Amino acid sequence: MVEIISYIFIVVGLLFDLFGCLGLVRLPDVYNRLQASTKCVTLGTCSILFGLFLFRGFTASGIKALLCIVFLILTAPVSAHAIARGAHISGVKLWDKSVCDRYEEDKEAKS
Amino acid sequence: MRRFRWVIGLLMIVALILGLIFYPPASLLEWQSISLMRFFFILSLCSIFCLYRILRGPTPADRIVAIDILGILVVGFCAVLGIPTGRPWYIDIGIAWALQSFIGTIALAKYLEGKGFEE
């Protein structure tokens, strides 16, 4: 029973990985691609690792999988935010049909 | 013409997935569970998508995003490999790779801002 639940978690994680990478190919803009592919981390790989934890239980590899989940959840939004900020500062244009750009308005209001 | 090219690409991807699921290579049939092998193939398909974006990214930011996601996918590879083989040190490789990928992504983002590292 526990094995079936862990398989379900792993399949859900793989589906999120696949859709995130499909969005990385398909979407038109750096920011859109970042928004699609960050779902790979928290829902995809963390779900695979949680499936591994359910499969192994409280053994060495299971507890290491839990540690890896905590580390990924702490670090992945930080790196995504750093990439988006760096791209906006280095002057990557938004897509033509983008609606609003609050960071540009903030920079104009400060200066 | 553009839609025609999209249809041909989709057909090729679907044929690749179906072929890998239903007719796997014989050298990989020695694994414990056949479904885990399919998980491995799906992850390699995702990494092929990431490699496409690394090759054809119009700006450096696209390539950095793809490199970040590729590092995350390697952690998934290590987790999937740790299940059928039963060796606990695969997930150690995953933890080390996640740490190194995070530091590398932060360094590349600082490079993208055009500032020095001493700030």
C-alpha cells in the first residue's frame, strides 16, 4: 500500500517535471519560462524525493531525501528570484503582449 | 508551414515516448521494475528539452534558467536511481549536486547583473 502511494507521488512529480520542461521550450519570454520551470523544483523533484522517502521509510536514504527536500524548498525560490532580477537589470525585454512591468515603474519612481 | 512543423515535431516526440515505453532497449530490461525504467526515460526527455533551450536560447538569461533546471533534474535522476538499486549513496550525490547548482546559479545571476562579486 505504501509502495503504491509512493509510486503515485513519483508519477505526479515526473508529470510536473515534464510539463515544466515543455514550458521551458514553448513559452516566448525569459520570465514566462522562469515561471513555468520553477514548478519543476517544488512540485516535481520534491515530490519525487518524497516518494523516495515513503518507499524507504526512516532509513538512511529516506532521511537524506527529507533533508534534500528542505534544502531545495529553501534555495530554489532564492535562485529563481536572483535570475529574474539579473535578467531585468541586464536589459532583457519583456514579451510584446505583456501587460504590466512593476519593477520598471519602481525603478523610474526611485530615480 | 509553421503549424506543419509543429505537428511534425509533436508526432516525433509522441513516437519517441511511446517507443521508449513499449519497446525498451534490451540492455535496460535487467532492472528490477519496468516502470522505474520508464521514469528514467521521461526524465531524460526533460533533460533533452533543457539542452534544446541551452543551445537555442536567444539571451544568456534563458541559458542560465535552463542550466538551473538541468541541475534540479539531476537531483531527480539520483532519486529515481536510488529506488531500484537500493544504494543509499545516490541521494548523497543529489544533495551535493543541489548545493553546487544553487551556488553556481547565484554566481551566474550576479554576473548577469554586471556587478562585481565583492558587493
